[in-house]
Amino acid sequence: MPLLLTKLFVALVLAPRPARKERGDVPGWVLITVMTAGLVVGIWAIAGPQLSRMLQEALNSVTNK
């Protein structure tokens, strides 16, 4: 019985597989990337000045001590 299972396993692993012609969902990934970049730019435009001010105040508080 173990020999039969071993032969079956080897036959399945070494069996030739048809070549895949699938390229994936490239337009989907492009859309996700563009939308993410758009969100980052939008959030940065809105919150950028406040974040810069907060960073500058934090750095000033550290250097003044």
C-alpha cells in the first residue's frame, strides 16, 4: 500500500502540466495603484500644512530643552 501511494504521489507531482497563458489582472492592479496614489496626494494636500506645523513644533520642543 505505501508503495502504491508513493507511485501515485510521484505521478501527480511529475505529471506534465499545460502551460498557463494567464497574465493576471493587470488593469485591476493599475487601478488600485492609481487610486492609492490619488488618495495619498489628496490627504497630503489637505493635512500637509498641519502635519508640517506639528512636526516643526515637536522638533522645536526637543531642541529647546
